[in-house]
Amino acid sequence: MEKVRLFDKTFRTFIPYEKIMNAIDDVAERINGDFKGCTDIPVLLCVLNGSIMFTAELMKRLEFNCEVVSIKLTSYEGTSSTGRVRQAMGLTSDIKGRRVIIVEDIVDTGNTIVELKQILQDAGASVSVVCTLLFKPDSYRKDFPLEYVAMQIPNDFIVGFGLDYNEIGRNLKDIYILDE
């Protein structure tokens, strides 16, 4: 079991890279099934910075034309959510009348999803669906469905594969859990 030290905390391997890739294969297969033969060009909304790696891997597996648009929202400080979602960077392209697949690294409380759904509605998206690599069902308190969930995990703090601890650890290819 590999361990990594980030600032003042130690993390141990939680989800190895191969298992992450298998989960992305599975979720991409479900999306491909739902979007097969589409004549429009759906938008993949990469929620920065956390979902960069997931978005890149997901895109490689999609069998329909799509456009990538980004947005940056923040709600974390250190290892805990502030409960407030702040838009650090707006949408990088017009999505009016478009179908949007929100690509998230992780959904826990759901506050970010609620904020994103409102932003997309205000921007005129015809429909928006959620695709998340990781989902913490024990933390989720919202009514919005999560159409595409790659993996469910317990309510623990994790880093790696795009997820950070105070902006570091995103580059780790495996996902690590806090080792207390």
C-alpha cells in the first residue's frame, strides 16, 4: 500500500489507476448508449480544476462529436467544504440551446451541482445531465438526479486523479485516502 505525504497529511492508496480506468470505461459506455446517433453536438462541461483528468479520459471513450467547455467553481478550503460555492471563472463558451453533460470529479453535498444547474439554466442550456467520477451518497442531500456515476465511495477525504489537498496531489494517478 503506497503512501504519499502532502503538506502536513499522509494519504494511502484507496482506488488504483486500473480500477479508475475500468469505471470510466463503464460510465462512457452508458453515455455512448444514451447519445448514440445524436445529430447535435453535446457539450462536455469540465468543472475545473478537479475534473480535468476525468474529462480527458472520458472524452477519449466517447463515440459522438462533442465540444469541451470549462467553468471553475470553488467550495473547498483544506479538507472541508465551506458550504458556499463561488464561481471563479465563468463558462468558456456559449451553451444556449445545447445539451450539456456536466463532468465532475466528485459529488458530495451536491451544492456545486445545484449551482451548476442554475448557471446552465440561466445560460440557456436545453438540458443538463451530471456525470461524476466519484459520488458520496452519505453526503448528498439534493433532489437532482445524478445520471452517470462511475463509482460510489464513503464520506472520506481523498486526493489524486485531479482531486487536491490545498491545490496539490492532483497529478497522482491513483486516488488516495487520508491515512489517520
